[in-house]
Amino acid sequence: MFDLVEFLIRHRDRVVSRDDLLAGVWGGRIVSESAIGARINAARRAVGDDGEQQRWIRTIARKGFRFVGDVREEAESGTAADGADPPAAHGPPRAQEVMFCRTKDGVNLAVASVGQGMTVVKTPHWMTHIEYDWQSPHRAPLLHFLADRSRLVRYDGRNLGLSDWGVADVSFGAYQHDLETVVEALGLRSYMLLGISQGAPISIAHAARFPERVSKLILHGGFALGRGKREEGSRKGLDLTTLITLMREGWGDEHSAFQRMLATSLLPNASAEQIRWLADLQRVSASPENTVRARGVFGQIDVVDLLPKLSMPTLVMHCRHDNLLPFEEGRRIATLIPNAKFVALESENHVPVPGDPAWPIFLNAIETFLSEP
């Protein structure tokens, strides 16, 4: 309750949404509407307010809450005398800078950066939207966690999110060129790479080409060998034609067979709210046609020969019961990169989420790795 009051006061210049509260007060955990309502009522009682008067904490219909009382900030004892900076405000950063850069083949890429310190560049995967992801209850907690500890740079690749759609060149080489364009546009000379899922092989190829620039490499739920190249790819799962048909008919529809199949792969125990979020993400992040093209490219990727050439410190993580990408793919990457650290996460999810027992282990592994010299 105290954290809730503090969060509302710190962000009194705007309406705080339910998603803001989940990320800033509950650390991204899934919390019911009744629990949030109970804490709001407790916060009102603590400051001498109630739901009828709303003198201090006002409910804004269908938008959220806002602290509307006057606030006077005072420096802590000794701060002014010794000239030290005031303590930094805690909680997730709110504002990210969004810019566009253009590739040599004329594709406009949307880039977001937020935070301070060492630069971590997160490569995109098959569904990204730099603004939607930043606010989503599913992806935002990890992004805010990283932005609290680094300068986080993300971008939407071609045919994704805020970047140009309907691009002619969709190839692994083009995806690599997108990353190079972003790095050059921001003038980065030393940075870490974070590759999740399809972002892993993009990161691996870039790190192999620019070892003098990539200081560290973090890979989660990734692969070095695409589904079409793996032996089991020809024997297991739906055939491509059936998958494409389901995708085109059910893309962005939370009640479709495709949506249920996708949720089973990404979040086997997904709630109805998480499935709705997944459907919303699909609609804003990509078209089914663009996704089909991307899947064709990633299915034929083979960067296995590049793994032994990587010399930078590398952290590899993979959920042991991942239904989307086999655990053995993560293990393959870790065994072939010299001195790579490997963390096996006990989870059925493709990427751990708040509330997952593997979530704190996932974050701790990243934080420990980032802090190492």
C-alpha cells in the first residue's frame, strides 16, 4: 500500500494506468482487479481520503488513477550541505526516445532507447512493436528491468511494428543489415547484444562479424539451426501449408485455433487476458503474410559454424520444457561457444514471465552477468 501511494505521488503529473501499477508496484506480477481495488481503497484510507470524495487519489474512468493533491518535496537531511545528488527515484523508467533510421535499401526502421549506462541492444524476433511491448504486462517487466540497469536499445526489424511493412527483401542477410544500420545510426562502438528466440541467430551472426564491438552476448530460447534444417523438423509438428492456413485465418483472433496453438507453445498456462494480449500484439506487430515470409527465412538459418568463433563472454539460457524451441538447441549453442555460461530454467514457457518460478532466476542470471567485468 505504501509503495502504491509513493508511486502515485511520484507520477502525479499524469494518469497512471493499471499496466503502470502492475509494472511499477507489483513488479509485473499478474494481479486481479479486486486486489488492485483493495489496495487503492487502503491507500485512500491511509491519506484520509475515500472513494466518494477522492480529494487525493482520483479514479479516471477507463484510464486509471491520479494523485491530485499538492506535494512539497524536501531534500533529505545533509543532502544540501554536502552537495550530494538526491537519491534516484525507483520504479520503471517511463519515457523512451523513438527515432527512425534508414537502411541502404530504403527501409525505415523504428528504434527505441531508454536508460543510462552500458548499452544493451536487443534484437527483434517475429513479433515486436517497440511501443506496445514497452507497455504490455507480458514483455514490459523484462524491458523495464533492463532499462533500470543499462541503456536499452530496441528496434523493430523490417516488416515489424513501427518499421516499414511490405518490404521486398526479406532474408537473413537483410536482418543482419538492419542491426548494422541501427548500430551505425546510434554511433555505437561497444555494446552488449540480447537475442531472444529468432533474435538469437541474428545476434550470433553480428557478434561473429564484429567481435571488437560486441562486449557481451546474452541468448535466451534461441537456436543456431532453423526448424527446416533440424532433423526433427521434417518429422514433427504441423506441415507448413497447414500452419500457414491456420495463421492466415486466426491471426489476431483470440478465439481461433491458431491462437490456442500459439499460446500452448509460448505460454502453456496462459490466462484469457494473456491470450488477448497475444492476439493484440499480432495485430499491431505484423501481418500474417509478413510472418509467413519471416518463418520461411528463419527455418533455413544455419549459424552453427559461427559459434566456435565467438570469443566474448556469453550467457545462454533456455527453458527446459520449452514447447516452441527444443531445449537441445539452447544446449547446442552453449556447448559450441567457448566458455559460455549455461542456465537451464525449469519452466514450460518460451520466455519466463512474472509469476513463473523461473522468473527470479532468469532475472538474477542476467543481472549477475551484466555486472561482471
